[in-house]
Amino acid sequence: MIFIITERDIWYLPKNFTWTVAIVVATAVNIALFYMKKYPNPKEQPSSTNAGKQETDSKSGSFFEVVFKIVRKIPRGRVTSYGAIAEASGIRLTARMVGWAMNGAGRVKPAVPAHRVVNSKGILSGKNFFATPTLMQELLEQEGIIIKEDKIANFKDVFWDPGAKTRKDSKKVL
């Protein structure tokens, strides 16, 4: 039995499931959101013989790998939002879960340009997770992005949509 203990609740997960990915994000109202891949039957589990085979779509790899792969594609001088990454991931993610992944991006090799991910209004909401509170702004300004009062001044112009099919659609703001 797996237990997840929060301030108000205890979650029990049955032992007969093998969880390959389980990410729990507790929100302000103490609700847990789960993204998990389960194998209820041991026969359905991936075998070691086909472990070398990988899917080629965006669902292959772990949650973090999918998010970091999208973030690494953001062009220099452009930004995107947590929600746009969640939508482009092709898996059921929320913007909050993407933010949680970005919090750990500083320890990943190769580097993830987490400074290029902002909230849907262009506000530098993740700035406090950098080495200094001004580092995110400094990195964006080095790329030519104009910041005024912790907000990107020309957000619609520099927004990059990771899910857009064509360059013309890439300025669509979510």
C-alpha cells in the first residue's frame, strides 16, 4: 500500500498497481492532482526485452523529460507560458505541474532555459526560484526582451506557442 499524506487527508494507492510515474501536486485547497501511468496487470507491464524500444511521440519519456524537451525548443528572445507547455505536451498536465517541473530545471543537464517560461499574462511569476530574484529578468533582457515591473512589455510580440503548426500561428496567446 502506498500512502500520500497531506495536511488534511491520507491517500491510499492499491499495491496491485505498478506506478511508473506518479506526480502529486497539492493545491491551496489541499486537492491533489495526479498524472500517472498505471499497469493494473503485471502482464501489461513493459518487459525488459522491449525496454530498448521507445515511442517517438511527445508521450515518450517521463513527465519532466517531456516538459524540458518543449522548453529547450523555445527560441532565444521568445517566451512561452506554463499553460502553453501543458497543452503542447500531449499529456494531461496543468500549468501548475509545468511550474513544478520548472522549479527543478536548474539542476538538469543539458541546461533548460527556464527563464523563458512565464505565466499567461507575461508576468515573471517564477523569478523567486532563480539564484537571485533579478536573475530571470536579467537573462530575458540579455535576449532583448523588455521587462517593466516584473512583466514583459511586448508579451504578444515575443510569445512563442510550442503547439503551433506554422510560424504564422506561433504568436497566438493562450
